[in-house]
Amino acid sequence: MNGSTLTASAIVSFSQDLELRLATFYKELEQRFPEHAELFHSFVLSCEKTGKQVVRTYQETVSDALETGYSFGGISLEAYRLDWDLPEAPSLREAVEMAQALETSAVAFYSDVAGASESLLATIPRAFKRAGRTHQRRREALEALLPDPV
Amino acid sequence: MAILKEPIRGVLDLQNYIDGEWVDSTGELQDIVNPATMTTIGHVPMSTADEMAAAVAAAQAAFPEWRRTPPLARARCLFRLKELLEDSFEELSRIQTMEHGKTIDESRGETRRGIEMVEVATGIPNLMMGANLEDVAAGIDETLIRQPLGVFGIIAPFNFPFMVPLWFAPFAVATGNCVVVKPSPRAPLSQSRIAELAEEAGIPEGVWSVVHGDQEAASAMMAHPDVKGVCFVGSTPVGREIYRRCGATGKRVIAQCGAKNFAVVMPDADIDMTVASLMTSFFGNTGQRCLANANLVVVGEGLSASEHDAFYRRVVDAFVSMASRITVGYGLDEAVQMGPIKDPSSKERVLGYIQKGIEEGATLRLDGRTFDLVGNELPRDCFIGPTVFEDVTPEMTLAQDEIFGPVAAMIRARSFDEALSMIDANPYGNAASIFTSSGRWAREFRYRVACGNIGVNVGIAAPMAFFPFSGMKDSFFGVLHGQGQEAVRFFTESKVVIERWF
């Protein structure tokens, strides 16, 4: 790697991985916290939808004429990688705080790649911004699940 | 980063697709080699003249019924083909990377461009519509009808193995013609896969055939009296010969040929945006594309000599800096920005041009003969790094010949007019780009430059499917171009009916 410029393919693959792993994570929460299963299940579906939207946007706009190999400068994917493993028998607070951290990371990822892709067709940064807003709303919804601090 | 999964496992033995059947060829087999790994991924037959004749005969036999098929029904076949291509998007893209070497982003871009041709051709009920006018004389009406001609041949190059036949075939088939595609023997896999999908889409037997091979098959296609026209993309000498031979037998021809494209950078250009765009333009597809820019002309219009020097230095330094950081490796590695050249002999040819540039006095600023390869275990037979020459003058071989590799020539021009005179003096006329923030320079450029595809702050002036892929001078032989309405006109004859009823 040249250290600072990623290909569009690498960015989209990271997005796919992120959405897949988040969906898996929320499936686990759905099992562990049946009282909130409906909400966590909706998160699973939302992750799957976001993943599809990003890939579809990429596949429908990628072209030999776009600078797909040179547009994502200054992005380091390591900055968005977090610990995904839930501790055994987590409390709701532990689980939600971890989910919030993951969503915060996702929001930052989509915000950064949207900024980096402004020179590409408008549909590409728009798709990233939309994904970022979805994660932002989810982070806020998670906040409501947190029990009051003791 | 991990290597994406290869869709081809083992070694494929390609067959011809003639009259809706997959048939073995009696011709000799040639290896299909993945240039990144140097592994043989298939064998392609060098089909005989008789086999080409069989495909043309089947196409000619299928033509009357296909012609009578309503345009909307023909369009529905193409809608189904489009859906199947979408479903196979990733597989098709990875096949291209394996057979050609381009990066996965580039392959996906090529897949998208190809699918767009099919999409546009589905509009054939409107695109093919004629015209009429009542009362051109007393009680007389006149009608223009567009009718298909019969069988068309398509001779494809290796550098866009998936997309280029789709510049023509969907329009030919949509207008009621039948096609015989002869893919490049150097990268034939995509076209076999497309034929499988065309079969699945319900395109009737004989309407869309694929005959693999080289000169013998191509010559048989051109000589066949039932072939009404030939579409070719490749080198200028071959295109010129095809134009001559087909002209002698009255065939229609689209021959899109070689190029040596110029990018002109004016002093008011946004350098950061320009250089990013130029990377794709000069080094995309490893320089193996007819729309690639190869000569970068830094113009000093309105600047003093010292200011021109400083501007030239800024542009070239930024260019070299970015080019030197391009990652080279196997295109299925998502970290890679530039793949290999197609084969070792092509690499040798590019290396020869680098040596020639040195001998002619150009300054080798970035030497692609030494470079880091992502994936050290890969054989280096076909890899070469981005190469940049400075102090190039327009008469040098570097600036004249189509190198078809990742070699950039930096040239100075004192004025806009001098830059245009360089473009004018070059025998090719495929594409040219200008980078400027001045509408005046942009307008002058597009008005005066004799190239078929003009980019304004765009490095790759690639026309969309609904515009013609143009070309001038030694870059194009023919009258009508591929894609869009011009393709519809190429694949149809205009018939005029003048009616009076007593």
C-alpha cells in the first residue's frame, strides 16, 4: 500500500464487512436480551439493507473513467476497527455501550469516506452519508436503552 | 489485503458457440495465461475458416425469423440479458482481471460500461423508429424505414475483453441483425461467458455466436459474402487493412484504432484535481487503452519563462510524486492500483520504448523497470511500474508512438497554440483532454482539436453508451461510430417509401 490511498474496492469491502459484523453482533444481542429483541432485529435488517445499498451504488456507478483507484486518500481502515467480541454474559449497559462504540466508529468511517469521495459521482458520497445517518440514528436509539446511572 | 476469490479454478477448454450449440474446434489450442500469476487458466482454439463459415451460415439462417421478431420482443431478450449480467456482475469482473490483468475496480468499471450498452439497446423500439411525412406532393406520402441488414462480425481486442464487443452486439441484435463475435485469443473468456448468458436470456440460436481464433477466423469473416459489416477495435495498421478489404467487398466498417492522446494542462488548472485525474488516465488499465493519455503538455501561456519553469515543476513533481506511490500487483488484491501488462512480449516492447526514450535524450524521472510488487511471490514477467519521462519533445519516439503501457511523457509548450500544433501534428485523433478553469480555453480546445473524444478537466474522455464513441484521423476508419444512435444507423439500412393511392 502507498500508506494513504485506498481503492474504492477496498472501501466497499470494508463497508460490507462492517455491516455484516454489526448484523451478527445485533443478532447476538437479540438472543441475549429478548425484552429488546424486536429493536435489535430491526437493527439486523437495517445493517443488511445498508450493506446492499452501498454495494449497489458502487456497482452502478463504478466506471473505468472514475478515479476509483486514487480517491480515498488519507483514510486508514485501522482507525475504524474495534473489538467485536461481547464479553460472556454482558449486562445490558455493557452491551449497549459496546454497540454505541461500534456505531460511533461506523459513523466516523462513513463520514470520512463520504468526504474523500466528493470528487466522484454524487451518488457515491450520498450513499456513504446516508449510511452514516443510519448509524447515527441507531446510536441515538441505543442511548434510550441505557438504564439510568446508579 | 486479501486476494479476492478467483472465479476460475483449473483450466478451461473453450468451445465455439455456433447456432446455439457449444462445439469443439478442430483448430490448434493456445494457452490463456493470467498475466499476474503466469498460470494457464484456459485453452482457446484457433478456429478454422470453415468454422467461421458455419457460424455465418447459422447467423444468416437465423436472420429472417429474428428480423420478423417484434422490436419489443427483441428488447425483452436484452432486458433478460441485462439482468443476467447484473446477477453475474462480480464473477464477470473477476474473470476480466484474471484474463487481462486489470485491477478489480477497473474490471467492475468495464462490466458496468458493458451492461450500459445492453441497457441503452433495450430502448430499440424508440431508437429504431423511422419517420414519415404526408403530402410531400399531391396525395403522396413519404416514409423512412430502418431495416436490419443481416450478419455482422465483431473482432475484439484484448484490452477490454468484456466491454468492447458490447459496444456493437446489443445494438446489432436489437435492430434485428445477427452477430458473430471473434474475441481476442489473448483474453477470450468473458465473451464465452456472455454467450452463455445470451443463451440463458433466450436469444435464439444463430443470433449471437462466438467463434474463437486469430487471423484465419478473422479473414474468413471479412471475406464471407453474407457478412454485411465488420466492427473492429485494435491497432491502426490492422484497422486500415480491414477497412480496405471490407471496402473492396462493399461491407460496412467501424474500425476504431490506435491512439496517442495528449493532456494539456493550462496555468489556471487545479493541480491537485488534475493530477488525481491524470493518474487514472495515464496508468489506468496499465496504459493499455486507446483513451489513455500518454503525453502531458504543460503550457506556459501568459507566463514568463521563469514562471513557466515553476509551473512545469509543480505539475511534474506532483505527477511523479503520485505516480511513484501507485501500488502494483495482482488486480484481485484490493490494495492494488495497477495490474500487469498483458504478456511478457508486451512488457518487452514497453521496455524497448523506455530504452529508446533514454537514447533519444529524454530524462527518465520515474523508472518503471524497478518497482515494489505487492505480493512478492508473484512472478515479475508481466509487471512494470509507472514510468515518467521529462524533457520530451514532440518529435521523439516516446511522444509519437502508441506505447500501450504505463509510460508518461512530459512536454513543455510555451503557448496554447503550440500545444495544439503538437496534437495536430500527431497522426492519431482518438482523444485529447484539457485541464483549465477557463471556459475560453476549454471552448477553443474543443473547437479546434481534431480528436473524436474531448475531455475538459476529464482525463478519460469515454463516451457513454448513448453517445457515439468517436475517433478521427488514424484512430478511426469508417463513417458511423459504435454506440447510441450512430450504432443504430450503422446496423440498419434506410429505406424510403413514396406512396400514392389511386
